[in-house]
Amino acid sequence: MTNPHFNVKPASFGVANAVFIGRSIRHSLRNTEALLMAMMLPVMLMLLFTYVFGGAIDSSGNYVNYVVPGIILLCAGFGSASVAVDVAQDMTNGIIDRFRTMPIPSMSVITGHVVASLARNLLATAVVFGVALLVGFRPDAGPIEWLGAIGIIFLFILTFTWLYTAIGLVSGSPSAASGYGFALLFLPYLSSAFVPTSTMPNWLQGVANHQPITPVIETIRGFLTGAPIGNNAWLALAWCLGILIASMAWGAVSFRRKAGNR
């Protein structure tokens, strides 16, 4: 008699991805504390800088228009950091070994985490943007500028989601993944997110002007507020696409090395 287990038809790529995306989204909905913190921390920082520090930084009262693009990226960073912990959890609790025994593409579990994190971050970004409008943010953008800003924000979130995913894959534990991810959250503070880089010491200006966050922020700021963009848009695209491709390759190799791939 033929063993029926050897005649199981493998799940299609689309079905497997849909199942794991649904799994990750359900986990996100159950972990409401992490979702709320991903939205509340950037909102609190925006209120802090607008109402506490804003008057000292810009006495004209327009500081909120300057700081919101940086807060949006900070929100994306906070939200993306949690995917490193989720991926590390799956890689260390033995469930990947169980998935490998099933007729499914095992890499789909990573796709599920990425898509769920992307959806979670877009929701958090929309909430932060809504609060920004309530506290006085007044964008000066037409339809084309809005599309440009949304496109750059989407690409940035996708890029850092994959970067944190790769970090989660190479981390030895969820706590280690959390620590590595937290270190990256300092990048917006070393950029033009909160103050112009020209106000920084000369040695720090070099760091702030030649890291990926600054051109992304300046591009979003230019689209939304009409500030000069210059070549920042091309630099932002180059940084994001370069990091995205490297992170996806790093993640794929790390997953294959640690868990095997089907």
C-alpha cells in the first residue's frame, strides 16, 4: 500500500504566503501593547519636541512642520524593530523545524512577518500623521508631491522591515534581536530629523549628512512642505534600494543556513 503522506500535494507559493501572512497579522492583533507603543512613542516624542523644545529651537512656531517628517521615520523605526524579535522568536522556539516537515515553502514564514510588519507600520504612520495634523502640521503638497512622499515612506518602511528581519534571523535570541534593533533607532537622532545638520559640530555634520536617514527625511520634508530637495531624492532611493537588496540577500542566506529552505 502506498503511504498517503508521500502523495501530499505541496501548497502553492501564494497559498502558503497567505497563510503565514494571516498568522503574523493575528499575532500582531493579539500583541496590542506592542502596536500601541509603536504609535504612542513617536506621538509622545512629537508632542515633546513641538511643545517643550520647539519654542527654543524655532521661535516662529513652525517647528512642527519641520519635525513631523523625522517623527514619521522614527515611527517606522519603532514599528519595524518588533519584527526582529518576532523572527528571532520563531527561529529559536523550534517551530521552523515543524514547518520544514510540511509541504510548504519554509521561507513563507519570513514573508508573513514582513508583510504583517509593513501593514502594522503603515497603520501606525497614518495615526502619527493624523495626530500631527491635530497639533498644527500643515503640509503644502499637491497630488504629485503626496504620491512622492507616500512612495518614499513606503520604501523606507519596507527597507527597514527587511533589515530588522535579517537582524532577527542572525540573532541568537529575541532579547539579542531587541538589543540590536534598538541600536539602529539612534540613527534619526544623528540626522536632520530634529535640527538642521548645519547646527551640529563639523565632525558630526559629516556623519549626519552621509547616513541614509537624512536624505530620506529631506526628501519627505521637501515633498510635504515645499523645502528644496536637491539631489536628496536620488540619494534616498539609492540608500533604500541598496539596503533593501542587501537585507533581502542577507536574510535569505541566513535563513537557508540556519533553517534550510524548501
